[in-house]
Amino acid sequence: MKITWILMLNLLLLNLNAQEFSFSIYFRDAENFKDTVTIGFDDLATYGIDSDFGEENIINTPYKPGLDVRVGDIWSNRFDGQIGELQLKKQILGPDPFEDIISIDVKTRNFPVTAKWDKSLFQDEYFSTALLTSIPPGGWWDVGSPSDLFRIYFQETDSVTFTSNVYDIYPNDYSYIAPDQDTVSIFYFSFFIIDGVGNRNVVNKEELEIFPNPFQRKLCLRNKGGLKIGRMQLIDINGAVVLNSAFEPEIQTDRLHSGVYFLIIELDDGTRLHSKVMKF
């Protein structure tokens, strides 16, 4: 029975319609050199190279003169000084992008650099945590960085100008030396960050149990921690609000299409808790 359930779930995941979201970040340095990278997520993507999404690994391609910006996995290798395995101009993440981090590698001798994006794409509630920062993962938010960027939420502004992230004392945390001997500053992007700040928290399973997940006809919520819950929202992956009501311990979901949804629980003190759920 358990094996049958797993097979059914895998078939569901394979047959869900693609639900892609992507956006571009446009960079310009102080000498007016420009570059662009694209980031997104899709149910059918992986964390590797997906040629179907136009991804190409350019880690062995020399950096171009002026400004060269790439996204990749260098953050996971920062402590031992490795460049990582992936560098791309476009990275579409897999089914769980809200727990992943992308490094944004900026190579230029002409700081400060200005980054711009379309703010209107991030106005849905589940994008409230999408951010760009100069602080390495694992240090959010109790350490500093050489750059003055700190952290910028994409929902709140459409541009930021920032200085380099080169730090001689801990060079592998904030930058690295490229094969052409130029220094590359590392910045970090994530769709979803647990940073302990007010309305940017995920659901603690010890306080609020959400089941079953995946769900079919109903979604149940058990308030195990005595949370003072005011309202709740259920948002589909395209940003449409499919439920907006006072707290209920049981949500009827017969009318919902199969796919990924974002459950937002608002407490009486204004804190918002986020959880990702799926209907099969």
C-alpha cells in the first residue's frame, strides 16, 4: 500500500502542468557596463542544467571584460575556496525553490553596481521573502559584510546600488579569484528565507500541524501551540488568492486544481507564517 501511494505521488509530480515563474535582474556598473541574469522556478526543473529551460553551464567560459554577472552554486563551496560546479546566465530552480539559495557572482573593477528588477512581479504575499543580500548563508542576520548591500527585499523596491563584497580577512566567504586573476564579489539571492524577523517565518510544525500534505479534498490545521490566529490565505503558484478567511481548522479543497499552493497564517500580532502545500 505504501509503495502504491509513493508511485501515485511520483506520477502526479511528473504530470503536473509546468508552473514557471521567472524574472531578470539587470546590472550596470559605474563605467556603464551592463549584464543580466534570469532566475526562476518550475515544477519540472531541476537544480542542475535543464536545456529545456534554456540553461547552459558557462563555468569554463572566461569572464568578459567590464561587467560579468553569473548565478550558480559557489556559495556551497565558499569555505574551501572552490568555484563550484555551476555558473549560468539563467537558473530555473526545481519544485522546492523556497528553501534554496543562489549565489550571484559579480565580476567588475567598477563598483558601485546598480541592480534593477520588475518590482510588480513580487507583490503577491508568498514573494514577501524574496531578497538579495551580501551576507553569506549561515550568518543571517547576525554578521556583517564588506558590501553596503546588507539585504534588499524585491517586493519593497525595484533597484539597489551597492559596493563590492571583497573582504581580505575572510576572502572565501565574500569573494573569490577568477582564473583571469580578477576578484569576483559574491552576493546571494533566495525566494524564501527563515530570518526570524516578524512576518517572514515558516510554520513551526510543533505549533501548527498542517495535514495531509499532499492533500486532496480537504486540508486540516491543528493549533498545537495555542497560537492566536486571526486570518489565513491560500494562494496558488500564479499569485491568485483562492482562500481568504478567518481561521478554520478544516479547509474544503474539492474545487481547487492540482498543484502547489502557499498557505499564509496571520496571527493577531501581525506575524505571518508561511507553508507550502500541494494538492494531488
